[in-house]
Amino acid sequence: MSKEKTVERSAIVLAGGFSSRFGQDKGVLALADKPLLRHVVDTIDPVVDETVVVTNSQERVTKYAKITRSDVRFAVDVCESRSPLVGALTGFGVAHGKYSVLLPFDTPFVSCEVVSLLFELCVSRAAVIPRWPNEHIEPLHAVYQTEQALEAAKSAVAEEKMDVRAMIDKLRGVRYVSTLVIQQLDPELRTFFNINTPADLERATVIVKARKRK
């Protein structure tokens, strides 16, 4: 990673999933006449200095480049794996930001206010990760100190531990922020809403229409 280009905040959008329940690439799937990937990329643009989309093939890079802004950067997974950890490792390796937010490409209602809060809380920390009252964490909606996360991800993958939590276990200085706090900015916690099935897409369409009526 070239430190000559270091900026403060990067967004790493993980778009390496196989979309098996849809039978088509979710990244180009239309929600309210706009590709799903674009919803995420456009929403977070005001609060980051750069956006990197990580996917699993050059073919998908070519496809996604046609539906996103020209300043969005792309990277292909450093090795073949269905694990989001490989996508995270790839993203941390090319991101220029001191801090990086990890986000899935199928979360169209991510809140830029929530992302901004996570960045603010991550100063002098290895990571800031949302945590639910039942102790479930959201490692793919979290902000990481890029260099520390890169080394932790490399170590986890080298040990063939392919869960993102294996990377987190190697970090020192992780801060967890309750979803109850996040709810003050995102009352319905739609930041964490993933579109995994056609039914999810239908629900998302209803949400978009309701927002337009307000």
C-alpha cells in the first residue's frame, strides 16, 4: 500500500458474494431504478475520502465499473475463497485511508451518519464494531485502523482461520458500540438490512417508496 497517498477515511465495499439465492448478480440488481451497489457507494461518498469495491473476478470489476462513478477503485480478491475475510484482507491491502469502514454491497440503507460516528469513535482505536444487546457483533459494518487490520487479517488467513472474527481476535484496542446508541441516528437500524432474498428486495422497495412519500 502506497503511504504517499494516505488519506483519512476509506470505504471498502465487499462485493464478492455469489448471489446464489437470486440467480443473478445482486450488485447490478435494480432497487428503485438504481443498481444495488450504487446505493451503497453513493450513500457513503460524503463521509469518506475514497471508495474501494472488492470483488472476486475481473469480469465483475468490468461490469461494476460501468455502473459506478469513475473515481471508485476496484480490487480482485487476493485468493479464491467465499470468506468475507479475504475480501477484507484485499481491501485493507489497497486502501489508502488511515481508517477503513467495511460494508457489504447489499445493504442499500446504510446510514452515512452512522458510518461517520463509527469513524469518529475509531480515532486511536484498532476498530469500532457495532454490537447488539445479545452480544452479536456486526464486523462487516465496522471501522478499522487499516494497517492493524491488514496485519491481523494476514495472520488469520495464514492460520487458515477464515472468519472475520479471527481477525478481530488479533486486534488490540477494539471498541464496541451498542446498537442502542446507533439507534439514535438510525431508529429502525436499517443500516444492517441486507438484501439476501427476493422477499428482502420486495421489502426494500416498499421502504424506498415510503421514504419518497415523506
